[in-house]
Amino acid sequence: MRISVIGTGYVGIVSGACFAETGHHCICVDVDAAKVARINSGVAPIHENGLDQILARHVGTRLSATTDLAKAVHDSEITFIAVGTPFDGQHIDLSFIRAAARQIGAALKAKAGWHTVVVKSTVVPGTTDDVVRAELESASGKRAGIDFGVGMNPEFLTEGTAVEDFMRPDRIVIGGNEERTVAAQREIYAGFASTPTLVTNNKTAEMIKYTSNSVLATMISFSNEIGNLCSTLGGVDVADVMRGVHLARYFSTPMPDGSRVRAGISSFLWAGCGYGGSCLPKDTKALSAHGASRGAAMPLLDAVIETNVSQPQRMLDLLNRHFRSLSGVRVVLLGLAFKEDTDDMRESPAITLARLLLERGADVSGYDPVARETARAALPKDVRLHATLAEAVQAADALLLVTRWSEFQRLPALLGDMVKPPLLLDGRRVIEPSSVPRYEGIGR
Ligand code: NAD
């Protein structure tokens, strides 16, 4: 099919590239001319494993980028909206969604024939049917369901494994209120015949996405609450506790040969320094605010959010076990991106940690194998960045491991060679405590 994708951020460019990879023709649209130029030169605007290779295969043939939204809509049969949906402090901010829908509507005014518009961005239930449909109708002068279709196809990819997630999805959710809109999306995903596909209405599709993210956030905050308790008990390590929990058949299914198949969900039952990123923090807040506006308060979700907000402070409490005052202490944040294998700094715990440490007078620096440009832009300017892990380790009184980059498995070797090794505060519980000279871990 001929597809246009509005927004070339983490979701838009991965979706566009993968649509091309599966045989469709895709035009990616962004207001940011620099991103468009990068894509057209075959270079991904973000760090994502495998993305550059897909661009190299298809840019100039099945894949192109432009700032001309109207032309992209004219030259395609279906348009996906993949613009940002931030949280404005009170509610979900739908201004990018509204603007994109208005621009698509204006383009549809001058386009003959049926066109399908699909919301891929994460939006609170009711947005597709109420806000997007209304903007499209008023800008086009046409009617949804008669002249064009409006669908909802939430995206479940995870940054760091986004291409793999898109090409081998665990599910496809297709929202639509009439057959033509559903049929167009089925055709898009025809190459994924073996993937469980749920066809539903738009509002349910929207709700599936929020519920999926909220359950993951809940498990993380629950694990952190348990870890925080373990930190105070003495003689209990949350890592051992969670290993015992993971052995339940719900989390690791026993196989006939005696082996166990671990459920992926168990990776969310692990204490750490909190979740970040462009999805879980804003989506939990948006859903809770939406619930409150509908008279359905969500106290459990509110507690999940609160636990996460206070988790970086727990890391400082652990540092204080070793340094009575943090004034002048050289603390190096290891890993700055919100998770491994991405350069995305949005809502990274490293940002909050840097701010809290600076407030207490620490000398703060950081190292990330990939997130350098994005970290520079997101961190307070007083935070220096190191070029290598070895340099970072040498510059530290305390290392604070924030992100699970695989490179940090080199820490035991690096620290073992030092005469005066720094403390390692493991905020992700990825290093074996006895493998480094001075260890502190969350939940011990
Ligand atoms: P992003 O901020 O990285 O990218 C959004 C892009 O849209 C930007 O490049 C921006 O310039 C562009 N844009 C905004 N308005 C535009 C317009 N009118 N015309 C053309 N381009 C426009 O956002 P993202 O992380 O890709 O997320 C997009 C949506 O997908 C959000 O709703 C998010 O919640 C959801 N989502 C994100 C992820 C993720 O891992 N990042 C996963 C699943 C779902």
C-alpha cells in the first residue's frame, strides 16, 4: 500500500522504515527539516539497532521523507499519525495531534476518493473518535465513515529493540468503527499473518495501550517498594527475594524436560532506581488525570507514580550510608539514557539524580556509551560528560549505575585494578556484589 506517516520520532521513523521493509511504499513527514534531510540521506535521526540498515535498503525507492504533509497525504491511501502526546502537568497535551489532524483534513479537502487516517500515537480513550474525527471533518468539509475512515492502531514497540519489536510483534491491535477502516489496516499488516490480531473499536484500542503501560509501571513501582523495605531490614537482599518470586510457575513456566521458560514480565519485577522514558511516566499520569476527569479516581496508579518520583531520592539515601555529606563528593552517573540501547533521555532518572546531587553540593559527571548529544541537551550544564568508561571510573568517588548498558559488565575488571576504587552504587542490580571491591545496591 501507499502509506504516509506523520511524525518521524521514535515511533514514526521505525514504523515508516518497517512498513517499507514489509513491501509497502512509505512517505515519512516531519515539521523538522533536519530530520527529513537525515532520513533522505539514509541516516536514522535516532539511535535504534538495525534502523540504519533498513534505511539504507529503502531510502530513495520505497521510503522517502518530506516536510510537505499535504503532498504526502495526496500520494498515499492511508495516513498514520505518530506525533508526540506529552503530559502538560495536568492532562495529556493533544495540541500536536490536533494540528496534525487539521493539516491532514485540509489535504483531504482537495483529495478525491476514500482515505484512511489511523492514530498510532498514544491518546486517551475517546481522542480518536471525538478530537481527531472532529478536526478531520471540520478541516476537510467531509464526513468520517462516508468520505474517509478514522482508525486507531496503538504501537507497542520498546526503544532499544524497536525494529525487532515492530518486525516481530507480539500482537497487533486494530481499532476502527467501520469495515473499510479495519480492512485498510488488515492490508497493511497482511505480512504478519501469524501474529495475534485484535480488531476492536477505537476507544478500546486506545485503552489497551494505556492499560499495557500502566501494568508495567505498577510492577516496577511495586518491586521498588519491596526493595526499599529490604534496604531497611538487614540480612535481606531484594535480588534474592525476587529470584524466589520469579520461580513461581506464573513467572517461569516449568517445561516437561525440567527446564523453565521465563515470562518476560518477570523483568519488570526487579528493584531499581525507577522507570523513565517517553511513555510510562507520561502515560500513567495522563490515564490517572483522564480517570479523575471522568469521576473515576485511580489511587493505585497515583501511588505507582509517586513511588517512581521518589525513587531517585532512595539512591541518595544509599549514598549517604557511605558519605555523610555529598558536598564535594565526585559522583559519576553511569548510563544517562532512560534505558539501554537507546539515546532517548526523556524523563531519564539520570536527570533527576543529577539535579538532586547538584543540590547537595556533589561534583557530578556522567558517562553513556551512546546518549551523548541528547544527554548534553537534557542534563544540567554543570554535569560534565566522560568520553570513555575507563575515564569515568578514574574520576569517581562513587559510581552510580543508572542504565543497564552491557558495557558496564566491564566494571569488575576496571575496578579490580584500582588502588583506591570508588564505591559502586548499583541502581539496576546488574553487577554481582562480590565482584567489585566496594558495592552498594538498591534493595540490600
Ligand atoms: P517524538 O517526540 O520522538 O516524535 C514526534 C515527531 O513528530 C517529532 O519529530 C515532531 O517534529 C513531529 N511532529 C509533530 N507535529 C507534527 C506535524 N504536525 N507534522 C509533522 N510532524 C510533526 O515522539 P515518539 O516518541 O515517536 O512518540 C510518538 C507517539 O507514539 C506518542 O504518542 C508516544 O506516546 C507513542 N509511543 C511512543 C513509544 C516510544 O517508545 N517512544 C512507544 C509506543 C508509543
